Amino acid sequence: MLTRPHRRVTTLSVLGTVIAAAALGALAATPAHAEGGCKDGRLVCVGVDTPGSPGTTTPSGDTSGSGPAPGCTWGAMTVQCSLPGKGFFYQGCYYTAAAAPAPDDPVWQTSGKSPGDTSGGFYNPTYCLPGEEGVQGNLRWLPIPAAATMTPEELARRALSKLRLLPPPMHLTPGPGKTGLVSLPVWLWVDANANTWGPASDTDADGPLSLTLTAAVERIVWDMGDGDTVTCTTPGVPYDPAYGDRMSPECGYAYQHISKGQPNDAFTVTATTHWKVTWTASTGATGTIPGVTRTSTVGDIRVGELQVVNT
Amino acid sequence: MARVLYERDLHMADTPIGGIGVRTRTTAAAAVMAGVFLAAAGCSSDSGSDAAASSPPPAPSSPSAPASPSAEDQAREQVLAAYAKYAAASDRVQHEGRAPAMGGDEKTYMTDKARTEYQAIGLDMEAEKTRVTGDVVRTPAVTVLDLASTPPRATITACLDVSAIKLVDAAGKPVTTNVQAPRYVQTAALVRDGDGGAWRVDGVTSDRQRTC
């Protein structure tokens, strides 16, 4: 433990004189004492260093007080492994964890990494030592798995934002610009695909935390513009003239009032899809994100009365 | 054979630099040996080199011509100036007790090796939450000046009087310190960047038990 720091005596060694020999002798005769983490350039160090005769040791081996932790070196120098505000030491710099960049952030490409790579993470260099000063200020990928900086809920929100959930492409009979009749069946449907009806799924990760999120429409609410709403749990069935005046087997309506007197003498119909969003995290946690909706509107829905002519 | 004696007292500083008094004193006899200067430190020591300080060493013969005294004078002053800058920066960091900001001009008078220690000292003190108070008085002298080597090298031997220095914690309360001589010997190695380039401190060695 009581090792003597390396002494640089090369400048003296070139002399080969009596003086040099004397000087070397003096250095060698200097009592060995533990300096531990007391760097040569320090004026004074923390410690309980006891002056000892050459070669003495103490049972604890701790004669130098609180020197830096021995684990981190840069060149021949022992440095602090971590510091408040500066983060942890890694190859010449101190780093703090950075939020994972968005998957389309070019920094992934410049780092040669893919967003799903959890073998490391992105870090901000906060302070660098000579040799690594060029790193300063640049977000850097290090092969150190990032500690999760997001909660599962936050990660779920981010995963959701990356799903393209679209408003429902709505259809109804007889359609905008045409005039339907009171009491006649109106067929209601939407073009259903993964983006408009689900299920849509995405996996996202933040450090060691990963999460799979699934979104699917659980109901669609048609606001018919006359004060009534129709709630369906399916996309509905597209109307075909072959169906004549039959009711939609899944999602339909029949206006009871004419649209005359409404703004522009027409109803405005709004369809809102209500999505059920659920997620499962790698930690086993599960959850839902409530209140996810998408809305489409179509105007100029005209409803008239059947004129019955008695003959 | 040439033998040149230098007996000067530069007193280039006594001027506080960043609150630190730096007194530069070059006493001593120096012998020119193929461009190598030998001078004893401007402080007493137990190294047995006192004799060298009080009387010039025997001048050895040298087959090569010595550098001109003016070039050596100039180099000596530059070496002392580089050490004074190093000392001021090092002392400032220790008074602040935190790592120095990056991007300063330290690289003009410290090599990367020296700067690494200089920064690491600030980091250590930041971790300890300590800083020093009081002034250190440094009495440096150029003890080796070798303009013929590649790169040119110099050694400064300085006596550091740290008797007024206290180590304190964040609250300003004194902290138990290592035991060392109140005036101890520090040796600094300097190198020159090529011919005519800047002298830079490459590292220091402290003999904390060696009284001066």
C-alpha cells in the first residue's frame, strides 16, 4: 500500500556527475510515505497521513485519507469515477445520460446505431480531459445501456405518437349533395384499415425499458347533425344498390326530420372513432391511454320528405 | 571549455498572481556543459546538494560549443515564466476547489500530461468539496536547462512555502490534512515545443517531506 509514486529523474540521469548521484541518493533516501490520491501538483491534501519510517505500513492501509477512487484512470492519471453534475467518467470525459433521440433523428445514423439497439445509449459529455476535448458538446453513443429515463407511461405516450392513427374515412347514404328521405335507412360505414380502425401496434424502448403498445377502435360515434347520435362497434357495411331500402345490418340510421331550416338546409355529420390503447412494458407493467379519438366531418347531408301523391 | 556563472536574483514576481505570491529567485552557480545548465535550487534542502548551491561545481570539459549566454538567459526566463503561469493556474484551481473551465489558454504553458493532472486536481477537490485558503510562496529556480536535447528540456526546483495554506470544506471549516513539511521541494519538468517554441510544464513532482 505504501507505494512510492513514480519519480521523474530522467533530467538528472543525463548528468552522470557527482551532483546527480548525490541528488538521486537524496531522492532515494526520502522516506517513503503514502501519498495515495494526493496528486503532485496539490498544495495540500485531505488525509490523516502519518509520517512513517521507510517501509512502514498500517493495518488499514489507509494512510492517505480520501484520495480519488482508484477505479478510473486516464493515461497515467487517476481521476474521479463520477462527480455530481458532471456524471460518470468514461474514456476521458464525464457523461450524463441523454434522452433517447427520436427514431428518425439523424444522430442514430451518424452514430451507426439503430433505435432498437439497447446495448448502449446516448450521453452528453459534460467535461473532458486532454485528448478527448473534441468530444465536448456532442451527443455521443456509448456502449453503456442507458438507465431508463422515462416511466412506462411516458414511453407509452411516445410510442402512441409514432402510430399513425387517422380520422375515419366516412361514408353514408345517399351521400353529400344528394337528398335522402325521412324514415329511409341511412347506411353508415368507414373504410377500415390498420390506421383508421386498428389494430395498430408499435414497440418502443428507452434504455432497458421496452414497451409494446396496441391501438384499436372500440366504437365509432356518428353525430347525425339532427341531435341524435349512433354508436357502433364495427366499421359498418358499405351500401350496395342491391340492398335496396333495407337497413344496414351493422350501423345505420333513419332521419326523422328534414334538413330544411338547418344551416345551408343540410345536416353536418361527424364520425368519431374512440380508440382503445393498451400497452405492456418489459417490466410487466400494463396500462391504457384513455381519450384517444379521431374525428371526420361531412356536410351537405340533405333529408327531404317523400311527396305522396294520391291518385 | 566554457564556464559561465549566473548569480542573479530576478525577483520577477513578488507580484501576487491570482492572490498567490510568486517569488522567483535564481541564485546559484550554473555550469555550462554542452548546453546543460546545472543550478542548485534556490532553497536549502536535505539532499546534500547544498554544497553545489554555495560553490560552483567543477566545470567539466566539453567538446561542443556552449549555447550563447543570451539564448540561455532568454530560455531561463521563459522557463520561469511558464512555471509561474502554471503555478498561478494550479493555485487558482485549488483556491476555487473545482475543475477549471475547458478551453482556456493552459495548453500554451502546460502539456496535455500536465493539464490532465491540473484538471484532475480540480475534479478531486470538487468531489471532496474542499478548497484552499491562504497564499503559497513559491521560490523556483532553473536547475537543469538542456537546450541541446530534443526536445529541449528544463527542470525547475522550487521551494513551496505552504505554511499559510489551509484546506477547508464547503463551509470554510478546516479539514485534516496530510502531514508534510511546511516548506517542501517541488520539481517541475518543462519541455520546449521544438526550436524556439513555447516552454511548457510537463509535470511536477512533490517531495512533501523534503524540507527547504
